[in-house]
Amino acid sequence: MYRTLRAKPWLSLLAFTAPALLFYAVFLLIPTIGGIFYSFTDWNGLFRNYHFVGFGNYVEAFTSDSRFVYSLFYTLKYVVAIVILQNVIGLLLAVLVESRMRTKSLFRTLFFLPNMFSVYISTLMWTFIFSTVLPQLAEKTFLHFLDQPWLGSSSMAFVSILLVSVWQGAGYLMVIYIAALQGVPQDLQEAATIDGATPFRRFIHIVLPMIMPAITVCLFLTLNGSFKIFEVVYALTGGGPGYSTEVIAFNIYQEGFARDLRYGYATAKAMILFVIILIITVTQVSVLKKREVEA
């Protein structure tokens, strides 16, 4: 009888979580296991017959696939830039919005609004801006620096991808930082002000340590999202000019669907991307968690 009573809470918990666990297993866990297996084969995704090639796909990716190696380093460059830009701009927007007492809700809505749009639709809108609006502004005003080959050169295409990504994601991080800033005790800042601390010193020595959990979350989100960037590159540049803006996710798509139909090889590249994200995010979270404890 006692064992039955103790088992009832676990049975109730299992009953409530079973649908979610089922969906997780069917649509994520099983495909992941299948992907790991197929990454060791030469399966083309269409026919049942395939051959086991071991680590051949992984060796090929790093030794004879120059486009993949280039996309790997290009993605790393994008990740570093976007993690810094999105978090700095998101935090600055949060501080500025919190300083606006009367129009706080308005600015919060305006800055968060880009996150409500579809990434693909937003990117198509920015394509029109880069190709038509900015050149006309440069022609009819004194803003001649706007007349740039935004999508026609590799360097400016990288800047364009960064602009769209920051515009799309900074507002979401801003909301997280706003919630963290609202949790900073006002009496600490007032005491620091009485002691003569400047606003900058109060922000560095009081606010930043208090919002470290939010910084950990935002860095985790931007790291994961930036490594998996696809829609912006697909709609904005298509990996061009040439393949100068080809990120890892787009390279995997090209390998498995659009160019060569090498599903096994593309899956091996996806596994490499997974391992890279896993190592970097685990390291980032563990390091920042220690900083939270010290703070």
C-alpha cells in the first residue's frame, strides 16, 4: 500500500509528460540517432542501398573540402561579430529604454517589433532596401556613403548580413536585459550615488554583476542562433558572390539538397557543427556560471 502511494506522483508526472516525451523521441531523438548513423555512410537520400564508409566523410570534410573549411571559418567570424554586436546593442537598448519613464512601453514595443516578423520576410525587405532604397537615398541626398555594393562584394555582403541579424535579434535580447535590470535593487545604486560613484562606475560594479544570469542566457542564445544561421544568408545573398558568404548551415544544405545530393556526407558535416556548438556552449555556460557565483 505504501509503495503504491509513493508511485502515484511518478505515475501522474509520467502521464503529463508522456505526450511531450513521445514527440521529442519521434521528431528529435530518433532522427538524431539516425543522423549519427547515416553520417558514417555514403547514402544519397533517395535509394535504400548505401555503403558504410566509417570516418571517411569526416576526413574528407577537413582535408579535401575547401568550401566547407572556408564556411567553417566564415561562420566563426560571423559568430564572434554577432555575439558581441547583438549583446552590446541589446544591453544598451535595455538601459536606454529603462531610462525613459513616460515612453518606456512605446520604445520597448518598437525595438522588439522586428523579432515578430518572419526572418525570411524581413530579409526580403532588407534586400529591397539594400538594392533600391539606399542607392536612391545616396543619389538624392548628401549621404553618398550609402551607395555601396551591399550585396555585390564579399566584405559588404558580410556587413549586410550583420545588419539584418542585429536588427532582427537585438530587440529580443533587450527584453531579457530589461527584466534583469528591473531586478537590480535600487537601494544599492542609491547608496553608490551617495558615496560619489558615477553612473558608469555604478553600471560596471553594481549593475553588470547583478545581471550576470541574463548575460549567460543571452550569450547562450546568440551563440546557438549564430552558428545555425541559414535564412538570412539564403534570402539575402544565396551564399554569394561566389560562395564568399556561405556559412556552415548553407553549405550543408547545398551538399545534401541543392547541389550534390550527398545526404550521408551532409549529415557528417551537421554532426561536426553539432559538436562545435556543444563544446563552445558548454564551455561558455560553465565559465559564466562561475562568474555568477563570484559576483
